[in-house]
Amino acid sequence: MKKRMLSPVRGFGVDFSFKFPLLHLNRIVTTASRPLCRSLFVFFAIFVVSIPSFAGTMLITEKQLTFSPKHHWLDNNDNFSADGRFLCYDTREMAGPGIDNSQSIEKVGIATGKETVLYKPAESITGAKAAPGIGASSFSPVADTVVFIHGPLVSDVPKRGYYAKPNRNGAEVAADGSGKLSWLDFRDVETSRDTLPGAHRGGTHRHEYTLDGRRIGFTYDDFLLPQYERTIGYMERNPKAPGGASCWFAVLVPVVPKGTSKPGEIERALGDSWIGREGLMRAFIGTVREDDGVNYQDSLFVVDIPKDIDITTADSGSATRYPSPPKRTRIRRLTHDWASGTVRGTPDGGRIAYYGHAEDGSTQVFIIPSDGSDRSDDPAKRPVQVTHFPKGAGPGLRWHPSGDTIFCISDNGIAATCVEPGKRFGKTTFLTPHGDTPVRIELVVSPDGRMLAYTKPVPTRDESGARKTAYNGADCQQIFTLEYSNTES
């Protein structure tokens, strides 16, 4: 693979670890607590620290936003509302493991800290076998709605079974607190006939709107033909969608059964994300059979989806036939070395960021033009390494909406790296302490790029003063925010 390597930034290699004590209070307020109490907690939850970084010393404010005695999982989705005033989350793992046992979809006001339940099923079953299972929420960029995974209603369990990856739908709820719910897709697992056109036969997951709101991407697991591994797809609103759903379903990558692929064929697709505003490209990580016919490689791919494509030309399949994409889609392979992560594209669709291996074997962030290839004769179309973290690049890969900065987590610190062409390219600044505890995860960026949010486990007490933990004894995941100026990278 041809990669352009940049020299590490000046001063890199010095590990400026920073540790600070968390402030613990005898009483943690909930959404029902008095505003005065909340104000005091917000005040004491602000940590102002001076952080040495690769770019110098910065004054950073890390603010705890949520305090209620439950988990607040962002799940690396599009959690900010379009106006940047709210964050949505799910409450998984308080009653039992996974999304299976999540009890509600909620939002929190960034200015007020007020938490609002957007959706809570009328009935639920918790434990190792659970239903319905709700989670992985994202705000619409054009409407006051939130999309999320919804497993089978308790009343449907006798027919559908419990929550599972191939047993779930996409649902959309009004974000005004009214609880108004609609189904995005329809699940049809009848085996005596073809699957209903526009329906799926398994489960959709990690639903992501395009920036114009017209398309929704997702990962997909098939129930009728489980020998096929995970793939990706998309949906569009269509008045002829089956079963009372609002959207027509289609797969985008026609994977082949596990272990049966020929060289160049894809057995699994995941880590997908939209590239550009209109959803004309969806990038993903594909597990592909290598040319030797024996080994596999995880590589970066793009599916081209014309703007005027007719989604109803997709085949929904049958009990013996796997679904196929709409006519005129095209799959392109961009890398032939290892690639990973939930890949991310710039809003203008010009570049894609992903994780790759540097020459020293560490995991770092690379970017590539969306029409590029690591085998291109044009050096400008090949991948470029943009980070040189001594301890490697961790999760949370995100673009600033300007396209000039990339964020990720390394050594438990949130870092911003300049990717604007010029002498500042590759310059990295840590925005939070790093090398400290507890662990920061689930980094998300506001639509205007002025705020970052993420979660950390925090010792939390309920209104009676009793320590509150998850089902497995873990501290509650609380949301933190960080104000950001693009000049800081």
C-alpha cells in the first residue's frame, strides 16, 4: 500500500499525564430536584485544568452535564439536536446487559441539565432474555425527532421471540416529550413466499440520517439466512412502504455466506457512515477475501448511490434468496491494507477518515479522498497518516463540521488534529487530561462544532443518598461536555 507519512509534530513523544481528584458529594440531584441544588452541582462539576499538549499549554473546561442515577449512553451516534440544544441517549445496562435491557430513550438540555423521557415502552422484560430492547439513538438533522433501535414489543414476543440482533426495527419518536412513535421499517420473516417488497427479514441497527434528512443508513443482520454475516443498507420514506412503516428498506452490500467467498468478494460489512450531505456515498469496512483465495483483509470501501436511484428496484429476497441492492449502486475499494473503525466523512463528501496501521504497527488516523485509492498513480489520491500518538489512536473518530479538524481519543484524552492543508497539518492538541481515569468514551460533536460531548463513569447517589450502580456494579455513565474553538487545533 502506498501511504504518505508525515513526520511527528514537534515535541511529540512526551507523555504529559495529568490526574485530578473527582469531586464527590453526599447527595446527587435528579431531574426532580430543585433548580438551586442543580446549579450547585453544575458549579462543582466544572474542572478547570492547565494541560500541556503537543501544541503547548491550554486552559480547558470539562463540565459534567448529567447527574441522575442511571446510565446515559451516547453510543457514538448523532446525539446532538439540530440546534445544538439537546443530547439524546439511552439507559441500557441498569436492569441487565446490553441494549436488550435499556428502559428508555431520553434527552438532556445542555443549558439546563433537565432530562426528559422521550420514549418508554408500556411493558418490558429484563434479564438474559429481554424485550423490547431500545437504544442507539440519534437526532434528526432536519426535524425534532429521534431515531433508535426498537426490538419486539412484549406482546409480540410469543411470535417474534426476545430481543436479538436479527430481531429489531428502526423507530422514530417525537423529541417534544409527547411520546409519539412511528416505525421506520417493516420486518417480514414469512418463509412460504418472497419477502414483501420494501421489507427486511432481520434487524436494522445504528440508524444514521443524511444531513439533508432524506436517507437513513444502518447496519443489518438477516434472520432467515443467518449464514450471511452483517451488512449495511439504507432506507427512504415511501408512501408504498409495507406494513404501516414509513420507509422502504434496501441492502447496499450483497455479502456472500461466511467462508464461501472468492477473491475480492465481501463476507461482512460494518463501521459505515454517510459521506457528504445528500447520502450519495456510504463508506464502510468490508471483510474481503484476498487474492490468494485463503486470507481475509478488512478494507475501506464506498458504495455510490445515485441521487435519482429507484430504491424499489432492490430485491427483498426470500427464505432461500438473500436481498440485493437497488439497480445502479456501485462498490469501490479504497484500501488494501488493514482499515478499521466507524469511518467518517467530511460534510462536503471530499474526504474519509479511518483507522489504519502506521509503519511502527500502531493504530493511527488516516484520511483519503472519497474518490481515492491506495493504489492510485496520483499521490494526492492516496491515504495520508494524520496522527502520530505514542499510544495509538483510540475510539471516537469525528470530523469538525469545517472539515479542518479531526477528533479522537488517545490515552484516555480527547485530542484535536489539524487536517487543513499547510504547515499546521498533523498538529495535535489534547483538549482534556490524558493518561488519567476514569475512561472517556462515546465522543460526539455538535452540528456547529462548538461543543464536544462524551461519557465517563461517575460514582452516583440517588435522592436518598444511596449509591446507585448498574446491574453489574459499574458506576453510572454520565455525560460531560467541552466547549471548543476551531482555533485550538
